[in-house]
Amino acid sequence: MLNISSLNVALPAISAYFQAGPVETSWVLISYMLFNTIFILIFGKLADIFGRRRLYLIGLSGFSIMSFLCGLAPNVWVLIILRALQAITGALIITNTIPMITDAFPGRFLGTALGINIVVASAGQLMGPVVGGLLVHTLGWRWVFWFNVPMGLIGLVWSIIILRPVPGRAKEEKVDIWGNLFIFLSLVGVILALSEGGVIGWHTYPVIIGFALFIIFMVCFLWIERRIPFPMIDFSLFNNRAYVMANLATFLNSLARASILLVVVLYFQVVCQQNPFEAGIKGLPLTIGMILASPLAGTLCRKYSTYKLSTSGLFISCIGMVLLMVNLNVYNSPVWITMGLLLVGVGTGIFQTPNTHSIMMSVPPNRWGIANGLRSMLQNMGSVISTAFSLMVITSSLPGYLKNAIYAGANANLELNELYLITRGYKILFSFLIVLTVLAMIASFLRNTSSKISSEKV
């Protein structure tokens, strides 16, 4: 989380250094999310087969190495490739975190443990914009990546000391190569279409080909997953409506919320003419809200049903998005923007813990890895599509000469009428995000699990 959120504020500096266009700049973020999304599901299955501790330690080592190399990138395309490799090592960490926590804590304490995990992740997200902004402002954008190296090494040593080996529980299974390939190509298609459409037009060949690839390979993915002995998605788990609706709510919430910190930080730099450090500070209320709400949600898991907690969290996030839509103007209201970000953070913290608890407790132990892999994949898939979609919505209505201004930061030097065009894109974007959040509320409510989450470990 520290790595992802710190890069948000560094994006204008990276774009300026490499003189990158809007497509290349967006792919510095999107390449990480895309590869991270796919390999999370692959490594979820591998963790069930080979054990989680080993893969987790490999991930920490590889992530530290790739972070160092990212800081040495000589051009933007090398950086994009290194970001993709960094994402693969990051997937080894993400896909094993929740299953190891689930292994370690009995059901009655799991909600609290997951809440603490979200607090730690939120703390990383909280520090990211501030640390990233400070590093960019004082030492340059390369230190946003190099800062990860000592953190990764400390985590590696600590993990070697405290993590106990947990043997694989599905050793007879195999990795679904074709399924992973098809879902990867499908995602590449839709992200290509979204990232290019707002820049070169929706009727151009790259965009049409991208959407065609998405449809074709998604159909191939669904077809083959029904016909192989060890699919990457266990469709038998979808017989449980609570499981299905919890995962759908995860995807829709991620689709609606994941890009908010990025676009708000860009807003503070472009529209408000603030430097990366100041913009990072202004984005803090979102993650502060998550830190405050997540432990509370973990405790409430023992008293209230999943759908009530998760749906309430989404409702609070929705109110925050309405405030942001109304107040992200040329002449902004800092108090209401802060309140909007805080409510989005609080709502997210209240939603995530019971929703994750519900997913993990609805499957048997030998499916924890694949269940968390699917949950993480849907969350990351929502994030990568959210990023591409949000940047596309903001830039698609802008004239050609303004499309790269969103990445220019305080150096944009825009006229008042040009700022109005950009903030209009923000209002259109948040109207879409609000609709997606309402759909997530409906999915969360329809899980219809009125009983409390089981306090016994499956």
C-alpha cells in the first residue's frame, strides 16, 4: 500500500522527467495493477499447493529487488516493464497475507485480526502520499521506489523469524495455465481500450480491438473454466449466495473507490497548484478514516450481521462521494473536500473487514488460498479498471492539447476556463462512482445473511 499510494503523488514528476504522454503515464500505474491482479490468483492456487510462508518470503525478496531496479529505469517503457515485474513479486505477498492470518486466528478473533491488518495496510496508504510527496519534492521521483528497499528487507528478516511454516493443503491440484492466460489477455484488452479511448478516440482500431479482445478471451475463459479438472476459479463456491454477493460487492466497491485518492491528489496538484507534498497531505483524510473505522468494524463483526455492517459502510462512502462531486470545483471548499474524503475512508474501513471475514468463513480451509485469491483478484481488477476508467472520463472531454495537463501537476499553468473543463470531468466521474457504490450496496444487502458471522473456525 505504501508503494502504490506514494506513486500517486509522484506521477506528475515521472511524466515530466520522461516527457511521457498520457497513455504512457497512466500505464506506469496500470501495468502494476494489471500484472498484480492476474498473478494474485495464480499464486493463490500455488500457495494452496506448496504452502504460504515460502512464497511470501520469495515475494518480499523479489519486491525489494524490483523496487531498486525501478529507481534505475532509463526511460518510461523500461519503468513500465519493471513495474509489471514488481507487481508479480507483490502478488506473492498480497495473496498469502489474508490466508496466513486466517490460519493463525480462530473464527471469534478473526474479525479483529482482519481489522488490524486493514489498519496496517491503511497506515501504509496513509504514509504513502506524504512520504512520496516529500521524497519527490526533496530527492526526486526515483526515491519513491528506493524507499521500498529497506522496508522490504526489514519485513523479510522479521518474517523469517516469526512466520511458522504452513504446509500446502491441496497438493494434488495443478495450476490452471489456460485460464490465467485468457483472463490476462481479456484484462489487457479492456484496459487498452479504456486507456486509449479517451486519448485517440472511441472509433479507432486500437480501442475496437481492445474491446474485442476483452469479449473473446472472457468467453474463452468462462468456457474452459467449466471443463478442466483444476480451474483457477472454483465454481462450486458460487452455490453460496452470500459468497457470491460478497465478492460482487468487493468488485463494485473497488471499481468505485480505488481511483479516488489518485484523482484527488492530481486535482490538488493541477487545479489547486500545490506541490506533491502538499497534495499528499490533503489526501490523508481518506486513509485516516480507514484507520479509525477498521478496528471498530472488526469488533462489530462479533455483534452484527455481515450485510448490515458492509452495506452501512458503503452507504457512508456514498455520502462522501456526493460531497466530493459537489465540491471539487475551481473555487473549492477544503472543509467539505476533507469531510468527503474522511467519509469515503470510514465507509471503506467499515465495509472491508466484515466483507472479507464473510468470504473467508464461507469456504473450507483447503480453499482459503483460492478464495482469497479470487477476492484479491476482483479487488485488484476493480482497481485497475477504476484507474483506467477514471483517467479516461476526466480526459476524454478535454481538447487534445489539455489531455496531458492532468499529469503535469503544478507546472500545468492553466487558464480559468481550462480548469473549468477539468473540474467538469471530475463531476462526471464522481456521478459514475456514486452509481457504482449504490450497486455495491444492493449486492451487499442481497447476501441476506441476517445471522452473525460464525465465531467458530471452519
